Amino acid sequence: MYSSTRGCNDILSAAEAIKRGIAADGGLFVPTVLPKIDDIWLAKLVNLDYRGRAFEVLRLFLTDYSEEELKNCIAAAYTTEKFDDAAIAPVTAIDHNTYALELWHGPTSAFKDMALQILPHLMSKALSKTQEEAEIVILTATSGDTGKAALEGFANVDQIKIIVFYPEEGVSPIQRLQMVTQQGANVSVVAVRGNFDDTQTGVKNIFNDPFFNENLAAKGFQLSSANSINWGRLAPQIVYYFSAYADLLAKGHLQLGEVVNFVVPTGNFGNLLAGYYAKLMGLPIGKLICASNSNNVLTEFLDQGVYNKVRTFHKTLSPSMDILISSNLERLLYHITDADTVQIKNWMEELNREGQYCVGQRYLESIKDTFWADWVSDVETLEKITDIFKKYLYVADPHTAVAWHVGERYRQQTGDMTLQVIVSTASPFKFNESVLAAIRDSKNSNSDKKDEFSMLHELSQISGWPVPPALAALEKAPICHSILCNKEDMPLVINDILE
Ligand SMILES: *Cc1c(COP(=O)(O)O)cnc(C)c1O
């Protein structure tokens, strides 16, 4: 069962928690009891494929889903039609005690697919299990990655429609193409004149407009969101920590019970939190290493126990980590305070009122037992991409390079040479301009601004890696969406689409 981090009395099934997304008091849903695993359970994962491992992990959390329901959701999500590697989340050896866990083999070439491929199926099942009659309309404002991953996941899922709004000027050419070529009878993509803030504010206003929502309800529609605080996005992310460990066991790189450290490039804290759940359940994890870019609010928090959102926002080369409010952190607070929901509510109110809160010495110590954190500038990120390519012939995207750099610093500063898994969150092809700038031989190549597709091919030539098929296909894909609107008109556009 699931309850809120802020203490309201709702105790809900997983299906209900996934359907609602956020608790009535504004808190996040957390499991009331954490399942524990042992070595025998862990050893059994070794001989299973990713789908089998996903089933073993998810059944511990989604206990109200039948075995068959879970297996169907998993089978629909993690297929080789959607993922370009049969391992789904393969582990690549870098050197004798460093590995990369690649979470970008899905249809949009970034880690959001790991959760957004399965969430729509879990949600669709949740609707039937809770006898929901309304048609759910997922509204998303996107600065690029999440929108496409949500479209891919929700396309053609029963009883759900999805409408994605993106800022006309605020996404990269590849990201725009990814979205406007999206197929599916239940998907709409709308460009909004203005920047990401305008778009996001527009969506928030729609969620908070009671009159608009009542009107939709009368027509049989209910709005929902697919953002990263939904338990249905978090639970599937726990799976790949176990899967990575099982792969390392299978290849003989580890003995059962031996401890591993994970380094995770972090923004909203969803990915790293999933690793924390794996550790709480009993997966032998030593340190969880949190890697940030110059938006280093989490570095400061995990180091000093002070969360201060009042700071300059930086646009960086690792844009999916350009975040000042890490919403999933509230779940960490819940577990380190041993479910002190009154305390959490106070901190969240302080954050709203004063822009910061401080957890104090006692909790800071327990945070530091598990976490280590540091951050990396854009210049260092590019240098690291160059360095990794020269040393290992591995091509890291900027997010992965941030993690790599922090992982190396952790080893230098602590002397802890425990086996390290670097969590790699995006394909380098998705950030081809930065990656090319870092790895092309500047003497022999003209670095004039090139179009996206010639950059994809150039990167493929230099690296010897194939262009991800879904990105290559964009060059010839037909455009299916061309609505452009002013931000004031977003509600009208929704009504038109739903007519
Ligand atoms: C979303 C994202 C992240 C950050 O993940 P969180 O769960 O928000 O911490 C890191 N890298 C990439 C490529 C992403 O898309």
C-alpha cells in the first residue's frame, strides 16, 4: 500500500497511486512497507532476461496487479522493436572495475524510456482496476526529452490521450522533429509561441483551473500528468539497478554479496532515488554518487544538509539536469527521517516561504553514509568527453560525462576503488553537436555549422557507432503535427483536440 510523504490519511493501492500521480495533500506516494530481498533471491535474477528481472522486482511493489497483468505490461514495454539492444539496459565494461550501465537503447535514445515505455501500460491497467470511466488526458509541457518519451510511451494506449506542448523556439531541431513526426491515433503535439516557462505556466494554469476541469469532466475527460514523481515511473527504474548487478554476477565480475557503487547524473532525483530504493531493499550498494552540472543544488544539499533553491539558473550542455527543484527528493526525506511527515511538511513550507530548508546534523550524517556528491562545469564536461574517447574509445553524451568525471573524483578524493557503475543516461547522438565538438579532430575537419543529419553521420563515422535507427529515420519521416498557438489559447486548443 502507498501513503503520502506529507501524512494525509489516504492509504492506497499501487493502481490508485499510479492513477492519481500525486497525493491529495501535495505529497508524493511512498510504499508503506519496503520489500526486502536476500542473496538467494538475487542469485535467481542471473538467469533471467530483463523482462524476467522486471517482473521479479515490480511484483514486490505492485502487489495489486495480477502476475498476468504485470507480465503483459512488461512484455509490451521492453521489446526489441522498441529497444535496439536485446539486453534492454546493457552493462558495458570500461576497465577492470568500471562499467557503464546504458539506459538509452529505447525509442527516444534517453533514459526516460526506461520508465515511460511501461508507465502507460501500468496506468491503463490502473484505470480498469479502479473502475475509472473517464478518458484520461495526459498534458505535458516539455523542453525536449520528456515530451517525446511520453508520446512514444502513450501512443495508442487505450482510454488515454496525450497532448504535448513545446516552446516554438525552445527545443533542438532533432527534438522538434522527434515530436512532430509522432504517429498514433491518440497523440497531439502543439507548438506554443514563447519560451519553456510560458509553456509550462500555461499547462500549470490549465491544471489549476476548476472551471475548465469541470467542463472537461462533463465531457468524460480527466486531466493527468506523466511527470517523474509518479510511482509508476519510479518503480520501473529500480529494476535496472538489480539488472546491472545480475549482469555483473553473470559475467563473473562480482561475487554474490560484494558491494558496488553507482554514479548517477541527476536532475529531478528520480534515477538516483530508484538506486536508493534498491539499496534499502538489500541490493549490495556501497555509495550512491550524485553527479550534477553547475545547477549544483543537490551537491550542496547532500554535502551540507541545506536545500537552497534561491540561486541562478544555468543553461548547460547537459540540459536534462538543469533543474533547481528536485521534486523526488521529498521521498528521500521521508525515508531518512523514518516517516516524520510533520517534519517534511514543515521543510516543504519553508522551501516555499523562504526558498530553503536545513535538515540538521543528525540527518546529514545518515545522508552521508549513503551519498556522495559533486558537480562539473561545461568546460570540464567537454574535456571529459574528449578524454573518455581517447582513453577508452567510448562515446559519452554530456550527462554521462558529468557522471564519469564525478566518479573519478570520488575515487581520487576517497581512495575507495570499489567496482563502479556509471549510469549512462543518453545516447551521444542525441547531443551530437557538443559531442562532435569534443571528439572531432579539429585539424582535419571543418567545424562549420552543419545540419543535424550530417552531424549524426559524422559522429557515426568518427566513433564507429551506428546512428540509432529512430534518429536516422527522422530524416524521411512525415510531419504529422503542425498546430502553433499563443499561450493564452492553450485551453481552446485542448477543447478543439478533444472535440
Ligand atoms: C532526465 C534525465 C536526467 C536526470 O534524471 P533525474 O531522474 O531527473 O535525476 C539525466 N540525464 C538525462 C539524459 C535525462 O534525460
